Amino acid sequence: MKLIIITWFPASGKTTLAKKISEKLKIPFYSKDSFKEILYDEIWYDTWEEKKIFEITALKILYHIFEKYLIKNNSIILEANFYSQFSTKVFNDFKEKYDFDIVQIKCVSEWKILLKRFKERAFSKERHQWHKDNNMEMIEKWTPIFLKWEWDKLHIWWKYIELDTNDFEKIDYEKLYEKIENI
């Protein structure tokens, strides 16, 4: 059984990569954002504090689904911007309880590319309204975060892959799939 964790910054290509791996390796994938969007459609939120509750709830749902896959000994892909200081303990606790292999893929891009993608995505028609990032105020709020925030990898027993996602056309997907399958 394999857990494939795909993580890093917003707009780094996590969802794009997760979909490709899921399709090729026939492993189901779940995204924290999909749960946040469902919650928003049903409940709504107005404040930043309420948004944080959605974030935490979506993660708890993701972990709950993951545990169901562990019980059945089935592989799964989880995609989110997991914070090391919170998620490391959760995954280590699961590792003590169940036997599974972990592959952590960190999607890494240059800051200027991340910010460009973030802006393009924020104003696209496909972007769910939950994110509330389709205005210049939010873009300006995120810009300094992109420029100075350091995102640490999860400290768990795993195979760690740092993947350059600056240009998706340059990724050797077959080599990546092989690495994942051979763990």
C-alpha cells in the first residue's frame, strides 16, 4: 500500500500532477480544496476565522478518507499544501498504526512563476468562489507571502521527490511514474 503525498505552495502544480499520476497509476486522488469547495457550497463563510475552520475540517476529512484506505490496504494520493508543523505528526501517527509506504512529492517552482500562475488561476472562470482570491487585494496580500515564506517538507519516513514544476512540458513523467511504482 502506498500513500503518495503531493504538496507545496498554491499554484505549484499539485493538482495537475496528482491528476496525471492518478490517471496513469490508477490510484484514486483526493484534494483538500475539493472538500473545502463542497463545504463552502453548503455552509458559506464570511470571515477569515471561519475560512480557517473550513481548512481544518477539509484536512480532517482528508485524513479520515486516508485512514479508510489504510484499513483496506489500498493506495491513495493526497494533495494539499500540508504544513509540516501540523501534518508531520498526523502522518507519523498513522505510520505507527498501519504498514504502508510513503512517497512525498514537493512541487517546486520559481516564485515569479508561482505568482503568475496564482494570478491567472485567481481570475479564471474555473476557479471556485470559495477561494475568494480573484481580486487585486488578495493578490497583493499573497505576493509578500510568496516571496518570503519557506515551506518545509513533512518529516516522516518516506521517499522524498522534489519535482521542478516550472514547466510541465519538461517533466519526465515516465521516470516519475517508475520511481513511484518502485517504492
